[in-house]
Amino acid sequence: MDLEAWETALRAAVLAAGAKVLEGFLQGLGCGRQEERVLCECGSPMESRGLKSKDLLTILGPVSYRRSMFQCLRCQRTRYPADELLDVQDTTRSPGLRRMMARAGSQSTFKEGCEDLRLYAGIEVSAKDLERVAESIGQQIETWNQQERERLLEASGPLGPPAAIPVLYLCADGTGVPMVPEELQGRKGKQADGTARTREAKLGCVFTQTGTDAKGYPVRDPDSTSFVGAIESAEPFGWRLYAEALRRGLPQACKIVALSDGSEWIKNLIHLHFPEALHIIDLYHAREHVAQLCNHLFASDEKKRTQYRIRWWTTLDNGDVETLLLQAQRHLPENPQIRKPVQGELGYLEKNKERMRYADFRAQGLFVGSGVVEAGCKTIIGQRLKRSGMEWSLRGANAILSLRCNIHSDRFEDFWESRAA
């Protein structure tokens, strides 16, 4: 007795029977006389040119149906009203199958996605077909997002209910995505020869906080994190993140907090779009700079490196950057080659000292780490777009990134429902 073989055979039989039933439902759809005249995009009336067959792959299996074709006498364009009604215009994949293919293509490599569909749903598609469908859905999501951004940015009044949001957080970060050579021509990078292998994908996230736990630590609201991302310059990305903040209730926020690693492009973005925000430098990035400072100052003395790193981390945690700077100045080396990187780290701490008052921030019950967006860079971007051997086109990478941001923001159903509106 081979139970698995029985299961597999019965599932195939049930799906085949379901496909036959579905095929019966489709027969006659979009055939015969139309109640209203069919018009072309150019505005001219179209005439029927008889019935044409179409093979369609669905989640039940392949089906076929016949529907009327209409043609414009002026420009020769054709229309199939039944295809438009069924949402299969210019495709041979049903909406249900395209949804499954989009999710499968967003989660793992296209080859692995095909195997998952075959194993989990008994659906046979090629890796290239899965790639085309997933990227097409991703591009549709980006168009939907763009239209939503335009509405949000053009709105003149409140965008939602007046319910106050205690704390609204904004984070941004970037990570390199490996690209095909033609997408890197003329771009400078970190390779030994000065060329680039990657382009920076920027990721932003918005989340809310309504309170703290029993120990006074901040608690992120469950399922409140939403993401936006793209491989683009800082200016359009800034508007992308700003629109997402508007959608999430920026005008209703009692307090706005921006968390970052101190990168100049993020600081400029915050200054432009969120001037009222309390800007906090991620504590762990600040500690990395202090650790680098110790490495430069005490390169030959491991005991001192450890001693001062622990001491200055404690000083930093207390938000007393001035004391840290004063103590570090006493150890400035005479050697100009060592002095230069030390001054660079001191300059970073001096420039950002008001964004490092961690004791004050903690007393207010606020987050002081940007771990949410860093985790997002790893899960949303890294786990899908930075796997071994991958190289992306700009179009493909942005499509999959848009798709993954939408799914990880729990908005995939919103997008799918909007298509039928």
C-alpha cells in the first residue's frame, strides 16, 4: 500500500474534474450579441469577427473556452470582452494562478518556486514563466503604489480619522544588490579596480508604539510595520517614505521619531520631509564607531582597547558624548596616518552628539535601535535578491522588491482587491 501515491493520484483526478467543471462554466461567456456596442480605444465602434479559442492554465489545471473577438475597422485593434471580464487579457494564466505564482516567485528562486508549486499545488510551470508573472505583478504593485502616493501627496486635508498615534517611527537603510554588468556601466564601486558589482537598494519602514512593558522598555505595536523600497536615488525614495508615513497617519502622530545609522542621505531625507522628528542615531552603529575609535587609538594594546571600549560604551549609553570626546582627545596620536581616522570618528560623534542622548531617549520610553529596518534589509532584500550567483536587472530587482515589500506589509490582499474595483 502506497498512501502517498493514492493521495497524489486522487488529487490529480479531483483537480482534473474541477477543471472540467470550470471549463463548462466558461462556455458561452462573452459570446453572442453584446448589450452595448464594443468601442475601440480610438473611440470607433468595433465589429465581431467570430469566435476564437483560448487555452488557459488555472489552479485546477488547463481549460479552454471560445469567446467573441471584436476588431476596429479604423485602426485594426482587437478586443476580447470575455478576457477582460475574466481578467485574463494578454495572458494565459488565470488570476488565481497568477497570485500563487507571484507569491512563489517572491519567496525563493524561480526554480525553487516552480518546484514548490508542483509539490504543493500540482501546477507545472517553467522558471521563466514564473519569473515573468512575478515581475509583472511586482510592476503592477509599483504602479498601484505610485498612484496611491500621488493621491496622498495631493491631498489637502486630514487623510484619516483623528485618532492620535502616540509614537510614529521612521527608519531607512540601504544594502547592495548584485546587478548584471550592463546595469553597472560607469558606476564607481568598492572593487579593487574601482568598479561596482552592486547597486544600493534603499529600504524604509514605518511602525508605531503605544506603550512600554513593565520594565519601561518600548513595545512595538503588533503587525504595525510597513515597508517601502526601491533601487533609486535618495530624492524619489524620500518622497516614497514620506507618502508611506502619510498613509500610516503622520499628521495624527503625537511624537515622530526617526532612527538611522547617521548616513548623510538619510539625515538629509529626515531634514527635508520630517523636520519635526526626533532623530536618534542607532545605538549599535554609534557603538561601532566608538569601537573603531578604540581600535585606532590603542591598536597595539589589546588590554587598553577592551578597557576603553567598555568604559566609553557606558559613557555613550548615558548619552554623555562630551565626556567621551574629552577623554579621547587626550589620547590623540602624533602620527598623522593614525590621527586622521581618529579625527574622523571623533567628528562623527561630535556631529551627532545631540542624536545620541540615549539616557534621555530611554527615559521617554523610546526605541534607540534601528533593528527593524536592518532586519528588513536582511529578510526582504537579502534573502531573495542577494543569494549566491544572483545578478539582477534594475527592472526585475525593483519589481521583486516592490512585491516583497507589499507582502511583508500585509497589503497583498489590498492590492489584489483593488484590481477588481
